[in-house]
Amino acid sequence: MDRNGMAVVARLRGVTKTLGGRPVLNAISLEVRAGEVTALLGPNGAGKTTTVGVLTGRFAPDAGEAELFGLDPGRPAARARIGVVLQSAGLPDVLTVRELVSLHSGYYRRPREIHETMALAGLEGLEKRRAGALSGGQLRRLHYALAICGQPDLLVLDEPTTGLDHEARRRLWSSVRAEADAGTAVLLTTHYLEEADALADRIIVIDDGRIVADATPSGIKADVAGSTIRCRTMLPDPALAALPGVRSVRRSGGAATLLVADGAVAARALLGADPSVSDLTISAASLEDALGDLSATIRKAA
Amino acid sequence: MENALARPAGVFARESVAELRKNLRLPQFALPTILTPALFYGLFAVMLNKAGPGAAAYSLATFGVFAATGPALFGFGAGVAVERENGLIELKRVSPLPAGAYICAKLVSAGAMAALALAMIYALSLIGGVRLPPEQWALLVIVHLLSVIPFALLGFAIGMRVGAKGAIAAANALYLGFSILGGLWMPITILPGWMQQAAWLTPSFHLGQIALSTIGVPPQGSAPWHVAALVFITAAAAWLALRGWRRSPA
């Protein structure tokens, strides 16, 4: 049990991993708790999939410790309690949806009824369809069905909604939410901020193999609450950074993006310093801006 | 803590049934490996045979080994490589399925395909006039079915190391190479001297000689030697296969 009274089902402590000579994870520490959806959020190549690989026993850490239900994740007794959706995994084209769900249900001690799994994954009516004849979205749902069919205590979803349309994504979210509300620990990786924001109780931001932030969605937003100013200006970056309340400055093309504590104060100062400013917009900082800011801060500190 | 593992016996059986289903629904894979040995045997040992039932019995022993190599090399070598590349093995490995069940299912299915191919050869041999005492038949069937194991292990070792395309090419090369060098199509005495020496390195040669000795044909060299060599080759293949499984990140 941790301080919130939720059981910790999976834990990494100072995990470092090098794959193919490239350092992928750098001293990653995290906890996944029962009844919570934990989102591992970060850009492609940040180390999300490798983190999942260490937690599910596919990779042994080079340094640090990985624990799954208090056991080494490579142990079959630990794997017996997890369900996993991998980012990409082929299924035998010639087996039917029902055959595959029934086969995987048989791997677990207390599987769900097949029809219940079908309903939860939104696969009703597709039972007799062969896996090779499914659309991309249906195939993702089948993978989800294989992950939940055993009523796992930990559900691991690596980019579960990639390739799903809006409607299917919403359905999957509510199904994942229901699993967590029933006490399952859920760990999902995503590069969609919207997904992490909508679904997660906790967001762990990972970038370049390091954990950049670990907080609730609102906590992460509060850390960097403020406004975003976008404009075209002749001022150099150091001059922009010296304006009141500016946290970060980024450039793309001719436009500058400033993350600031108070939009109105910074905008007045900006107009005072450079009367030729054009295309000026002020908006509330999005989670995306906030995370970009966090990553940049960490990089500077490193 | 309560044991959360599913009952292994059921898992092994269900995985094997699923694997058999996969094979039977992919006739483009299953048919060539089942039909090729029967076609070769029927043509060379029965239809074009001018030397009588003795020659047909000799060929029956060696072609039976040939019939076992196809499903074993292709099912394991190519099959495992494809399933490793597309991520299915990774999915099995993060699931609670015991690793042994995946391998056992593949072995059962290769054995079943080999049994079908063998049944066709046996039927053809009866048509060709081959008559053996029941105890010789029994021993021959056992040797033929056990032939699947060394080839399956070799195929598995290849499949865990090589990509899908490379594994198919390697399986084809071994399929032909083992058949010719092992004397499965014709006695190796008609081959050049260096090829006759290379034959001793192949599991097919030893299996062919053991199969021949079960029907009373004296083997080249001594039978215990062939058994010892085969055990050694099989153990080496098993070691390579296990290392490939452990090392592969996928």
C-alpha cells in the first residue's frame, strides 16, 4: 500500500536500459497502482515501449529493479496476472475472433465469459470473422479483447488507440475507465495528450529516456499554468526571455511562442519593446505547451 | 499466494489444436510438404522402379525420413521466423502461456503433417508390392516419426535468428541438401567422395541408415554409431534453439 491506500502492483526503481548500444532508459522510477489509470506520455522514441517491455518481463534492466506483483516480471506467476496490448503484434490470419479469444482465455485461471469479453471490446457480431479479414480498428479491438479476457490485475496498453476513429476511441476509453473503476491497475502509453488528459488519474511524462513529470493531469497543468503568446517579432530570443513572467521561448519559422505566467502583462511589455510585433495571439497554455516547457527545462538542467 | 497459473495440460492441448487448425486452413503451406514426398516416392520408387519390391522397400525407409523433414523444417524454420517478425511470439511471451506450450504445439502440428505425408508413402509402398513383417513396420514408423524432432529443432534455431525471407531460403536449402547428402533419394554411394564424407554431418544420413537397419538392410558404418551421431546433432540443435529463444528480444 502506498500513501493513498492504493496497492502498488508494478514498480520500477532506477531502471537503466541500453538497447543496441543506444541508451533508451535513464534511471526510470515509477509505480503503477490498483484502480488507477497511469498514462506514460511522451514523443515517439522517448522510451515508452521499452519501459513497458521492462515491466512485462521482455527486457531485463541493465541497472535498477523491476517488480511486478512483488516478483521478477519474467516469472510466469507474475505474467499470469497481466493482460497486454502490444503496439504491433501479428495474429494468425486464419483463426477466427472467437477462436483467438477462447484460446487466450484458456491461458488464465479465471477468464471472463467469452461473450462478456466480446461485449467489452465491442466485437459483437464478429465472432466468426477470421483475424485476417478484420479492419485495422477491429484488429485493435481484438488485441484489447485478448488483453482483458483473463480479468488481469494489471492491464498494459501500448498505444491502444492508434488507428482507431474518434467513436471507437471513446468506446475504448470508457471500457478502460470501467476496468480501473473495478480495481484493475492500468498502464497505458500514448503520445496523445488528449487521451492522457481524458483517461489518466496520473500522467508520467517521459522524454529521452527520463521521467520529466509525474503528477495528476491538473497538477501538471498547474505546474505550468499561464498563457501562450504567439507572434512575429524582430526581438532576439534573449530579449524575449527577459520580458516579465516569460518561462520559455520557442521559434518555429518566423513565429515565436512564449509561455508566460500572465498573458496581459507580458503582451504589454512585448508591444512596448517591439512596436512592429504582428500576428499576436494570446491563449491559455495547453497541456501540450506545458509539457514541451517541462521537457525543455529538464534538458537545460541536464 | 494462490497459484494463478492455468492448468498446463489443458493449455498445451488447446495450443496444439489451434496450431493444427492454422496449418489445415493454410493448404498452400500444408499441401506441398505433404504431397511432395508422396509424388517423389510414387514416381521414382513405384512407377519407374524396375528392380522389384526390394528397391521399393529400401526407398520406403529413406523417403519416410524425407517426408518428416519438410513439415519440421518449414513449420518451424519459416513459421517461427514469420511469427517472430510479426510480433506474435512477443505477444505469447508476455501472456501467461508457458514457453513450452508454444514449442510443443508447433511440434505436434509438424508431427501431424509428417504423419499425413507418411501415410501416403506407406499406401504407395503397399501398391508397389512392399511387404514387411509387422514388427519391422512398427519400428520403421517410430523412426520416421522421431525424425521430425532433430529437423524441428534445427528449424527452430534458424527461425529464432534469421528473418522470415532468410528462414524460408535456409529451410529450402536444408530440405534439398539434407535429402541429397543424406541419401534419402538415392544411395550416397553414387555421389563424389567428398559428398559422401559430408553426409556424415547431416542428421538425414544417420536417420536414413537407422531406418534402413530397421527393415534388415545393413547400414553403412555401424548402427550404434549412427544413433550416437544423431543424439549429438539433436542435442546441439536443441542447445542452439534454446539459446535463440533466450536471446531473442522479440
